[in-house]
Amino acid sequence: MSFIPYLHFDGTCAEAMAFYAEVFGATDLQIMRYSEAPPDTQQAASSERVMHSQFSLGGATLMASDFPEGMAQPQAAVSVMHVVKDLAAATRLCEKLAAGGAVMMPFGPTFFSRGFGMLKDRFGTHWMISAMPD
């Protein structure tokens, strides 16, 4: 059994997941919109918001959807932790994810990692990026 991060957005899920798939190098992005739901469901069938999306990378999966309009504030108190082996790759990920967002803790060495940083990206998702110890 595992835990799978499931992010929620307010109308920007498709754009965010396409961005994340590109940043992390995932090639299997899947997106299903509410408008694709069977007509007999209770979903907002005319909405182009995302009902479900996902991609996989290195044996892990990231999933996301858009909340129906006005339902909630996306990612208010959750961070996605991503650990990579290579320090340079971790640095690049932080830089790409931070573009248009806000850095909460600049990427740099800590007592527990060769490199660690915290940020909120332009879609409102909080990230913690860490390089594995040597």
C-alpha cells in the first residue's frame, strides 16, 4: 500500500499538470475533463475543468483534478516532497518550479541534505525538493 499525492486546483489543473509533466520529464500524462463523463452522472458535464489527471515517474504517481467552481482553495496547507539523486537536477527542478511563484526557502545545503528548497509554484502548489545524501 502507498500514499499518492492528489492535488486540487481551481480551473488550472490541465495547465499545471502539463507543466509538471514537462518539468519532471513524464511522458504518460492523462487528463479527463468533466465534459467527458457519461451523461447520467452528477458531474458538471458541460465543464472543461479536469475531473481527473495523472502521470507516473520512477514508480510514483501524481494525481490531480479541478474542484467544481467555488468549492475550495487549492493546496492551502500541503506540500509535495520530491527527492532526486543528483544535486544539479534538484537545483534545476527548484528553479523551474519557482518561476512565477514564490521561494519560501532558497535551495541550498542543510544538515539533512546536500540541497533542499521549498517553494510555492505559480499554480499554488507547495513543493519541497531535496537531493539525496552522498
